[in-house]
Amino acid sequence: MDKKKNMEMVGAVYELVSGFTRTKALNAAASLNIAQHIGENEKKSVNDIAKEIGANSQSLYRLMRALTHMKCFREEDVDEHQQHDQQQHGIFSHTPLSLALRQPEVRNIALMRGGYGQTQGWQNLVETIKTGQSDVNKTLGYPDYWAFLEEHTDEAAIFNNSLASVTNMLTPTLVSLGDYTKFETVVDLGGGLGKLLKGVLKQNANIKNGINFDIPSVIEKNQHEVDVDPRYKDQAGDFFVEVPAADCYVLKSILHDWSDAKCLEIFKTISKSIKPGGKVYVYDYINSLYTKNEKNFTPWNDLHMMVMLNGKERNEWDWQYLAEHSGFKIESVKRPEGQGFAPPLTIFTKQ
Ligand SMILES: C[S@@+](CC[C@H](N)C(=O)[O-])C[C@H]1O[C@@H](n2cnc3c(N)ncnc32)[C@H](O)[C@@H]1O
């Protein structure tokens, strides 16, 4: 490599290895609600923003200047004559990216990904690569991430809201992928705040019961609008122990949280309760068989699942393995149109 190219690569590597600083800067911007304090078409001084959010204006300026570097917020240009006038500096407006940060869904993701649990969980990546096991029992000091969330209620609220707001955004697409017209009872296993199940019920008058099933600490905190569908019910439980009888089980972003052995245990509990002819609707990504064909962020999600949960994003062979060893078969795969980030639907039925 010639010297010039080498210098360029050193710069590129330096920028890439500083990725965590971007995660943390976005997390701080979300925590401080900066994006919400600038109107959509407003130009606002950092001093005014600092006053409103109770921050040090110099530190806030430095944070925002770094964020503008990655096209999150824009610092207004200063004309030649005003360049040496300090008052003229530090006027910020929105970019498409900072506007996105105003949406609760996006803000919640920044809060979750850059928060303590998910960043601390990555501290021993090297160990995980060596052992093939998540190290969160050491990095977080809990047997697994779920146990950590049980005791860290603030982080649990952020996690649940983050998942719920993204699921809420994807619900119309997810519901349209499945045929729910022949089911009486639909159970959403690990349904979190129940957004997807409510969407399913709304579109399918034929369903008599909708059960949103999750661990007690999530179910206890679930709050619903006053006019919640009377067919909707929350139920606390453990999908490794027993699940309610149903003719459709929905699992969205669940199996990717678990190892193959654990997924097979979940299928085993379902198998005991599923009604004849029942179906299992799995909404999870399908990794490309060949890395070079991967267009989405699934390899990064896969790594995150490995580090945090001993889980994985599966490819076709992995899904086939689960089917073959669980006594189920893959009936069909429905892929959403376009390149959005809604996961496909894989439908399992009993062999
Ligand atoms: C990644 S979240 C997915 C939430 C929801 N399905 C969504 O996509 O928005 C995983 C969910 O599984 C739940 N969960 C974890 N272990 C569980 C268990 N043993 N039994 C039931 N739910 C469980 C968690 O509380 C959490 O709500």
C-alpha cells in the first residue's frame, strides 16, 4: 500500500474504532431530548437549548458539533464578517437524521442501545468469541440479560418501550403477512406491551381471544388505553414451562433471543398446548446464507444477540434445523415487500 493510501486507512480505522463514542453521543442526545427542543424548521442557539434542558452550554455545543459531524443536526453557516463574533456561532437546526430522533421509536432505540445494560454487556466480546458463550453473567453480574432487566426497572422500561414502539410501527406490515382469518385464539408469546396482538385483533374480527403472554414483571406494568379490545387479555407466565392453549402462537423477535437448545424447549412447550391444525407464526430475520449477499444489518444484530443473550439471527439452514428437531415443519415464508426492516414471517405447523 502506498503511503497516501496507508494514511487514509489509518484515518478510516481510527474513525471506525471510535464507533462507541457515536453510540454514547446519540444516547446522550436522546436522554437530553435535544431534538425535541428544536422546532422542525427552527434555528436555535445552543445557549437557549442549554437553558431549556438544564445543560452547560459549552459542553452541549461540543456534543452537538460532534453530532453534526455525522449529519445529526446542522450548525448554521456563519458569514465571513461574523466569523469572529462568538454570538453568531452555535445556531443549530435539524437534518433528516435529527428529525428522526424526535420520533419516540427512534429515541427509544438510542436510549436502549447506548444505555448501561447493552453497552456494558459488550465488555467481554473477546471472551464470548473464545468460549462461544455470552459473558453477561460477568459483565452485568446477572445470569442473563432478562434477570438484569428484572432488577433494573428503568432500563426494563426503556427496553420494553423501545421494542413496543418499533413493533407498533411495523405492525400493519407484520399483520398483513399472516392469514389470521381462521383462528379462534391467538397467543403472542413474549408479546411485551401487546402492540402486535392489538393490531392482529383489530384486523381480524373472527378471533375470539387474544392473549398477550410475557414474564410477570412485564405483564404487571402493562397499561392499556381505556377502550382496549375486550378480547385482549394479558397473562403472565414462562414459555419454558407452560403456554395457554391456542390455534395460533405468534413469536416476534423471540427465537433470535435464544440458543437452538432453548428454542427447541419453547417449541416443546408450544407442542403440548397447540390445538390440532394450529400454527406458529415466527417473525424473525432470516440471515443470508452468503455473507457477501447480506444487504441488511442482520450480521450486527446477530452479534448483538450472541453477546447479550446467547441468541442468534438464523439463516435458512438454521431455521430448518429448528423445524426438524422440534417436530414442526416450515409451511411457508412470507417476506415483506421492499427493503424496510420488518422481519419476514415463517409459518410452522406440526409434522
Ligand atoms: C425482544 S422482546 C420482544 C417483545 C415483542 N415480541 C416485540 O417484538 O415487540 C422479548 C420478550 O420476551 C419476553 N420473555 C423473555 N423470557 C420469557 C419467558 N421465559 N416467558 C415469556 N416471555 C419471556 C421478554 O420479557 C420480552 O418482552
